[in-house]
Amino acid sequence: MSATAQTLRPPSRTLMLLEGRAFHELGAFLGALPLLSLAPKGDGHPVLVLPGLVASDTSTRPLRSFLKSRDYAVSGWRQGRNLGLRDGVQHAMVDLVRELSDAHGRKISLVGWSLGGLYARQLAKMMPERVRSVITLGSPFAGDPKATNAWRVYELASGRRADEEDARFGGSLSETPPVPTTAIFSRTDGICAWQGCMEKPSALSENIEVESSHCGMGHHPAVVYAVAERLAQPEGEWAPFDRSGWRSLVYPDPTR
């Protein structure tokens, strides 16, 4: 573990209390739908959306519905509540990636919220020939596993240690997937230390900063637009997110 990861701490109690704004962010999403309809449409490729800890496909329904309206073949993860890597969870996700990829005859994009983003990264490392791109939303892959306000919940739900990594499931969490990868994060995240949710920028990886809660990230208008814009890129022609023009007013500079 790096020195940076060791020094990370969970977000403050104040930020955690501010997670209640997730309800307002859902209202903002509904109100912004006319503007979000200006987001580019996709090419019909399959997209798998993975929920966060103790959440289910219900939590990702707004995002999935919107992506479906943008012409993607969208699927939830179909495993009920996400209670961690219990027996069978990994194999079920691998089988679902194969199923969706084979059914459409195309590579699949993976969008994961929080813990779901960790799964997305690991699946892409295991099956790069089937994965087109990865987008994570507030996923703590780069920091101390206990630099969150949810690690105790994870251990209770999964029966596993928060710092336990399964070498058979994609190896190191912090290692960047070998496919185009976007990490969306918020400095006001009240659940995960934002520094641990950032990717190492490269020719095929980037960070997009938003001003969002953790629990509202999956339906925050700025996040939803960014996800749709990233997915709309032609396969094999990935380029970093363009913050110029009006986008600079919505998306802060992640390198500041």
C-alpha cells in the first residue's frame, strides 16, 4: 500500500451528514431531463450498470432508464442487493458479461457505482476482450479500504475483511484496467475519501470531477450527462473528456 493510501481518512462527519442531499439531486435529475436529452445518443452497444454496497438495481433505475433512452442496450446486475463478494457473485457477474456480449455480438461497457465500480474494474481486467470501457462513480479503488464510512457495513454484509483482495478476481484493485477508463469523483463525497476514487491519468484513463454527494452520484445530472457522453464515443476512438466551454462551469478541473 502506498504512503498516500495509508494517510487517507474517511470523509468528515459533516460531509457524511450532507449525504441527505441525494434526495434533492434526484429531484434535480428529474427536472434536468429536458436538458439531458441533448446528450449524444449511443450506438446500441450493451451497457451493464452495477450498484453500490447494500443497493440493488432499483438504485440504478434512473441512470439505466436514461441510458436506454439514449439507445443503449442496458442491463442491471440481476443479483438483488449488493452485499459484497459472497459465494457465486463473481461467477454470476462474469457469466452476465459473457451473456450480454454474446447476445449483442459486441463488447460491453461497464458502469459501476461505488462498490459496483470496483467490480467493473476487476471484470475488465479479467475479460478485456469483452469490455469496451469502464466508468466508475465514487469508487474507492486507489486508497486504504478503510478510508470510507462504509467499511464496517461491508464487513458485516459480506463476512469478509474490507482489505481482503481476491487475486482470482482481477488482481490489485488500484491497477488500471486495460481498456478506456473514466473515474468520476466528488470532493464532497461523504462516504469515500475522494482521493481514493481517482485514476492515474494516461492515454486511456481519466478523471472527471463533479460536485455531488456519494449517495446521489448515480442520478446527479452532471454525472448522468458525463456517463452518456463517455459511452457515446465510437469504439476505438476514445479521447479524454472535454471541459471547454459551458462544461468548465459544471465540471471542476480535477487536477487543481
